[in-house]
Amino acid sequence: MLQLEIIREEKARIVAGLRKRNWNSSQLKVIDQIIVLDDQRRSGQKELDDARAEMNKMAKSIGALMGQGKKEEAEQQKKAVVLLKDKEKSLEEVLAATKHDLDQLLYSVPNAPHKSVPTGKTPEENKVFKAWAKPFPTLPADAVPHWDLGKKYNLFDFELGVKLTGSGFPVYRGQGARLQRALIQFFLDEAVKAGYEEVLPPHLVNEESARATGQLPDKEAQMYHCTEDNLYLIPTAEVPVTNIMRDEIVNIKDLPIKMTAYTPCFRREAGAWGAHVRGLNRVHQFDKVEIVRVEHPDNSYKALMGMVAHVSKLMTKLELPYRILLLCGGDMGFASAKTFDFEVWSAAQQRWLEVSSVSNFETFQTNRLKLRYRDTNGKIELAHTLNGSALALARIVAALLENNQTADGIQMPKALWKYTGFKKIG
């Protein structure tokens, strides 16, 4: 959530950023509405404070009058206090309604993109930050996509997933299951070596946690909701891990805070039919290792590039062709100020598949989280949060299978041998 003072003091920058997200003039009216409501909130708060101050003053006066034996005058002031209490209650109700309306408007406004974010409306307008410069894998003439390889080597079963749960819930079997477990352990080990503390969070979160990281009210349609308990299955480990620091004031000396977690991820919308969403390309449940950082504002963009380097290292160790995109304003997530996407080359499908997003949210999440730090002078400021997929498994598995298929099996990259216990599938 954008800070009110920034909206007021840097209105031109915020409006320019929202235009970069393709907000039109009609949508931008919400900024003026926010300022008007904030003026009303301030005015209402002052009137309420004044009424309370007057009541306190009268209470002291009543005590003095009673001490002086002026009971009649004291009774008159008591009546005035009763009227002020009625006024206080009315002012509190109006102020609460104003704050609610203001919060709802603030929740509706996405983050303002960083000045380095390119203008654009669609994914086609994202900028290639790092291209793949080496040769792409050469496959045998009878190469097939991963969904056929899965059947051939009994690695995963979509029909069984439909039987157990429904479409988009694959069941991994044999070497396919072991490959999943190997990748999870490999990604966690690499994150821990990079200085991230491993945590194992719950896989369901409450409404406050989902709202704090920006999933609510923006992404309700994408989340599985347990209505009886009002809990949400997590779409990513970012949600519970970032919320670990909710309502905290940390010492500047404790920054950066770096955490990593493996969780299954659950997403309701799985897209339309077609080859681009076939097999493991898009599923309702998938495994992912997430990295999360809490940073001093002065260091967050350096940290962002450090996270990009970390994910690049993973891709290199897996021997997978990849490229990095800098997302344009129109393709960025609601809470992000700047995002890099990693795409892996799927040799059998002849297309790029997104496998990671690495984002800096600046103070957008911490404003909701009330996650702050105390600087060396004792001043309390909002920290910056960042997160990244390191990595999401489903499409990584698809690329590993497709790119490494040979006439006598599927070769595994050397980095995974000690984790899988095998060098080849088949």
C-alpha cells in the first residue's frame, strides 16, 4: 500500500508511475479522492481531539468546583460533558467510516513502478535484460514434449491427479518424485549457502497475512479459500515468510534479514486450454523454493541484483538455457516496484517458460505489514521487502526433461547427481 505522505508529497511521480501501468485519467481520479478523504480524516481527527481535550478540561473544572462547594455549577458542567460525549461518539463513527473508505481506496492502488521500469502494456513489450548467447540444445529427431516423456518413463500422472483431486494436480512417481525432492533440496542448500535462513512456514494463512503482502484484495480469484475458517492456501511462500516480520521494529544492525522456504503453492486460475498450458506448463499445485529479504531502502536495489545473480547461478548449475526480462509497467504485479522474470528454454516445445520472478516492493508491503527499522538516531522508518522464486519446480522439471532427452534416456545435470541418486532417467 502506498504511503499517504508520499501520495500527497510526490503526487506527480505517483501519477506518472500509474500511467506507466496504463492507468487512464478516469482511474487516476482515485488519487485526488484519496487526498480529499485524507483531508477529511485529518479534519475529523482534529475535531475529535479538540472535543476530548475540552472534556478533559471540564472534568478537571468539575473536580475543582466540587472542592469549592459549587455543586450547582458542577452539575451544569456535567450536563455539558454528557453532550460532548455524544458528540465524541458521533465524531468517532464518522472518523471510522472515513478511515475505512480511505483504506479501501488505498488498497485499490498498485505500487508505483521504479523510474527504470520500461513503459509498455503487454508482455511483448518487456525488455530483454540478459539474452541467451550460447547454442540451444540439439534434440534427437524423435524428441517429444515433457508430457509424453512423463508417460514414457512413468514420471508423473495427470489422469491419476484428476481421479484424486481434479485437473491441474499431477501425481509424481518413481524417478519423477525423486527428481522433485532433489530439486527442492538443491535449491534450499544453495539458498542457505548464500546466507538465507531456512524456515518452514504454514501452508495456510489468515486474511490479515494475505492482505499484508498484497494478495488481498487484488488476487482473491487466484486463491483457494477455506471459508469455514477464513484461511487461504498460500499461492507462494512469500506470504507467510514475509508476514513473519509483520508489526515488527527491527534494529538497523539486523538488516538485511534473509529467509528461504520450500512450500507447495496453490493457485486456482490455471488459464485457458492449449499447448501453452499443457502438462506441467501451468498447474494448480506446484512446489517452489522462495527467497525473501528485508532491506534498508538504500540497499534494496543492490540486493535485487544480488537475488537476480543468485537465480542466474541456479540456472547455470542446472545447465539450462535461460534469459532474463525486465518487466514493463503493464505486465508487473500489483505490489511490485520493479520485477525481473527468468524464462527457461523448452527445447521440445520451442518456447520460453517463465520459472522465476524477482521483485523489489520497496515500502508497498511494509506499509501494510507495519514492518519498520530503527536507524542509528532512533528514528523509525519503513523497510523495503524483496522476494524471488529460486526456483519454481514444475516448469524447471519440464525443461530438464525436454532439453536432456537422448535416444537411451534423459540425462541429469551434474549438480543434481548427489541429490537424485541417479545420473539418468530411463
